[in-house]
Amino acid sequence: MKGNSTLKGVSLLAGVILLAAGSAHADQTLRDRANAIFKPVPEEVTEIRGKQVIAEQVELGHKLWFETRLSRSHLISCNTCHNLSIGGGDNVQVSIGHGWQKGPRNNPTVLNAVFNAAQFWDGRAADLKEQAEGPLQAAVEMNNTPERIEETLNSIPEYVDEFTQVFGGDNPVSFDNAAQALAAFETTLITPNAPFDQFLKGDDEALTDLQKKGLGAFMDTGCVACHNGVNLGGQAYFPFGVVKRPGADVLPLEDKGRFAVTSTATDEYVFRASPLRNVALTPPYFHSGEVWDLEQAVAIMGDSQLGRELAPDDIEAITAFLQSLTGDQPQVTLPILPASTAATPRPDDEVITETREALNQ
Amino acid sequence: MKGNSTLKGVSLLAGVILLAAGSAHADQTLRDRANAIFKPVPEEVTEIRGKQVIAEQVELGHKLWFETRLSRSHLISCNTCHNLSIGGGDNVQVSIGHGWQKGPRNNPTVLNAVFNAAQFWDGRAADLKEQAEGPLQAAVEMNNTPERIEETLNSIPEYVDEFTQVFGGDNPVSFDNAAQALAAFETTLITPNAPFDQFLKGDDEALTDLQKKGLGAFMDTGCVACHNGVNLGGQAYFPFGVVKRPGADVLPLEDKGRFAVTSTATDEYVFRASPLRNVALTPPYFHSGEVWDLEQAVAIMGDSQLGRELAPDDIEAITAFLQSLTGDQPQVTLPILPASTAATPRPDDEVITETREALNQ
């Protein structure tokens, strides 16, 4: 009996080892497939498109990020809508800015935006610098002008000194340089070390079994056709409704997406594939911000983009996988900003809507 | 000749030493007078009114300070109007909150508020905790209710855990405890080490000659009757216009100040003497926020409170002295806040003004 039970024990142990080996093998296969499609978020960004990130620009951009005087009202900073405490967005349907006016689209997170091929839902800004120039001027956001921003910065000696040191040249305190500094700071707003990235790098334990199943389903069902690369999206443009157009509640008819940028008929209702890093932190979803539940968003994507009704357990698994995309959030200190002077333009909270062009998300 | 010039040198040196001794003596006299009236900001606040400050409450309050979900819109946090990057206020005439509505009075800084005898311009909140309960509920500020705030916090497991750890008891996640945590955090928002404090502690070089002259004038002309103690104000109530009522541009007739709190005729147009710490960082001035220039504010005070037209060089010197009240600003890290859940009340940006009472500055 004892011999038999020992034999049983050995064979059980062997079975466990075989299972573990099989599981480790399955994990490695999943990892190999995933590594061919995705890339981890790096620990640091040292250059953008071949240009070195300059530490002094980052430092200045850090101040400007929290600088409410970049807005006409002196109440709104970049961080108001791209709130670094809550995933780099604002978690409302559409952003609310100057005069409590609403923007036309849901606010994309600034986190990892440096890895996107272009910025905004319609990709109309080629890079972070061009993007930064938008909200500063948008009537419904910060409602300012390049001239007023330059006048403001020039009225504050500490900024004049710092812009001069950082940029030099004939006209260091420029709107252009302010946007450049903001873009430099944004290269630091990345979220490495997500469980998914740990898995990509070889840690089998970083994902739960459900998340691994979800990763498999994410690849098998075709999500990766649009959501790939380091940001699982943000690289190219696709019609919302590749296969089946969603209802007007989720896809409002009046917002034709990239068509407004290219005036090309085939770009109607075309948007940049959403980057999915930290997606669990940034409800509500889609450019319309109409969907608050991540599982519902996954189901809508299956329906509209892949033309298939995803099984409930696939939706559950894919959603669990998406939860694994939350990385280490950037640790940011609140800067102490230099004081205004008598020459600083006073805050102006008046709502003027007549002429200024909206330059929103 | 050489002997003579040596003698001249010696007598010159003796003169310089005597002058220095005289100046050091004058500085010490000024310091002794000042130390009888004022107190430096301490490096740390370890208790409020006999109650120990609890580190865990401070840590929770740090999160809540930046928690936009304490507002109905999910857009406004304490830091929106009490911006720690710019002196703990908002540097606009009157604060702008929910629905871009304006508050009735200029925003007092949160910095060193722990040292005030009572909070708000009319002193209607006895302490920081009672104060914190105001803006959370004010229709024109965060526009929330205690019930909705408790529902929000209870919907987020990380908050439930932290409130339970910090407060224990039957109902740890309460509006009351949230206000208590905010008050605890605010005890850290102090600004020690201002040049004036360095002078009080014995450093003759900490103030310029003009600032010393200004300190003398501040004491001699009677400013100190109201502006004394650690905060140079914030301790008692006085009519705006002790001697001569300022014009309605600076003192609007409809805001009767402390009268609204006490319903006592003698409290008409009575306000708490403004604390003057960091005053150079917090324009515009007075409860009406009508005056942007600190020299002009000093002149108005001389006229309305002391009944005398201050000489231009006294105004200049007193203003220079007030600049010496800017201390080390608190270094604060932006907290990473826990994510909402399906049970978290959604943001509501609708402007409802009918019933809720305004509980402003």
C-alpha cells in the first residue's frame, strides 16, 4: 500500500511537473506571439524622432504644464484636463474649459502620447509640440492667443531668464518654445512596468490566467489589426464601424472625424485607433465619451470593427487583459511658479465665442 | 604723511565699526519691538488647539486635496482654487467654480491658514475642518453634497480601506472625516523661513534697509493694531473703514461681511483682518479683489483704517517689508488617485442654482 501510494505520489508529481512545463511552454508561445505585435513601454524616453530630449526643456515644461496663466482666465492649466493624478485625462464625457464650454470629443490621455504616430482623435497634429498649441488657443479650452501667452511669459522675469537659458536665440520667450518645452515634459509622462510589460519581458506570473486568455483572444479575434505596437493603438486611422456602424448614441453623425482634416470622402468617421495603455484608468470611452463600462466598450468594438458578437467570456478575458496595461504612473512634484508682475495681463474670464476657431481633441 | 594717513585709516575704520555697532544696535531694537508683536512661522505644526496632528490623516488629506471627484462635475479639487503652485489662492478677483459661476469674495490663501483664529473673510468657520466643508457644498464652487461625497468615496475600495485604517469606528467613510483629513493636510501648508522670520530670529542681513524701514513704519503707523501675531492678521475682526469708508469700488455695499454671521449692527462691513503672510504672491487684494497693486492696497489701508495719507516713501517701505513675508512654499507631490468603479456617481456638470446655499469665502 505504501509502495503504491509512493508510486501514486511520484506519478502525481510528474504530472504536475509536466503540466507546469506545458504551462510554461504555453506562456512562452503566447509571449513570442505578443512580442511580435507589441512592445513594452521603455523606462525612459531619451529622444523623439531622432531628436534628443533636453533636460532643461523638460524642467521648464514641468512648470508650464501647471501654469494657469497660459489660459485667458488664469484658471486652467494643461493639468486641469490632462490630470496626472487620474491617468492623464479628465474622466468626463467631454472636456470642459473656458466659460464652462464643452469640447467636441473625449479627452485622450497624455500618458504615453509620445509613442503615438500623431496626436488628437483625428491625428491632425503631427507631434506633441503641435498638439500642445491646440488647447492653449481653443476657444472652449484655454481660450488664449500666442501673443497674449508671449506677453504673459515676458512679464515674468523668472520665465524670461529660464526661456533665455533654455532656448537662447533672438526670441527665446516664444509661443513656439513654450509648446516645445511642454512637449519635452510630456516625454516624461510614460507608464512603464505594467503587468503586461512584465509578461512581455519574461515574467509568467505577471498576468493572471484570465489575462493570458484575454491576451490570446485579443490577438486571435483581430483586435491587434488596429491595436498594436507600444501603445496598442495610436499608430493608424480606421473607420469607427469598419464592419458595422455603431448607433448615433456612440458615433454622433455630426462628428466626421478625420474627414475634417483630409476632406477625403473615405475619411468620414475615421479616427485614430485609440491607444490602450492605462485604458482602465480613463473612462468614459470612444471619441464621443458615451460608454463608461470597459466591457461594454470591448463588446462594441467586436461588433463594429470585427463584425462579430464576442462571447461573454471572451469579453471578460479581454477586459481583464486590458486591466494589465496600467503601468507605473509618473511621479510629479507640483512646481512653485514665479509671481506675476504689474505687466502681466490680468485674468479675463469673459466668454467670447464669436470668431476664435475651436482646436479641440 | 604716512602716519597721518594711517591715523585717518584707523579713524575711518573706527567710524565704520561704530556705525556698524550703531546699526546692529538699531537692528536689535527693531527686532525686540517686532518680536513683541509678531512670531515666526514654525518649521512644522504638530498640533492644532491641543490636538495632535495625525500623519495618516495628513496622507489621506493629501489625496483628497487633489480629488476632483469631491466636486459634482469631477473637474474641481481644493487645489483648483487654492493652487499650491501660486501661493495657495487663485489670483483672480473672485473664484470661479461649478458652471463658471463666480463666488462673492476674493479667495483667501490656504497657506498658514492653520494659524488664523477662524476661517473665511467673515470668520464664520471656527477651524480648518469647518472651513473645508464649505466649498465642497457651495453651489458656485464644488457644488456637491455630503451624501454624494460619501457615496463617491464608498464606491472606491482604496478609499474605503484608507478611511477605515485612518479613522476606524462605525462609519469611517464620512463627509466629516473627509473634512478632518483635509484639515490635517492643511496643517502642512505652511511657509517657514521668510526673510522676516530670519530677521526675527536674529539675522540682521535677512531684511534690506528699505524693508527694515518698512517694518518700523508698519509698527509706528498702527498697522499692527490689526496685523499682528504669526500671520500678521487673521486673529480678529475690524470694520473695513475703521476711520473712513473706502469707495464702493473697493467695498461693495451689498457685502456686509461679518454682519451676515452675527446679525449684529456693529458687524456691518466688518471683516477678519487679512493675514499678510505671502501677500506679495496673492493679488488681487481685499475681500472684493478689486485692487491688484500692493502699494495701492497699502495706501488704501492707511486711508481707511488709520485715517492718514501715508507718505509715498512709507508706502514704498511698507510694501518692501510685505515682500519679506514670502516664505518657503510647501513642496507637494501630485498624488496618484485610485480609479472609479461602476458604483461611482458619474460627473454631473449641470448648473443647478435654485436651492443650494452658497457657502463661499
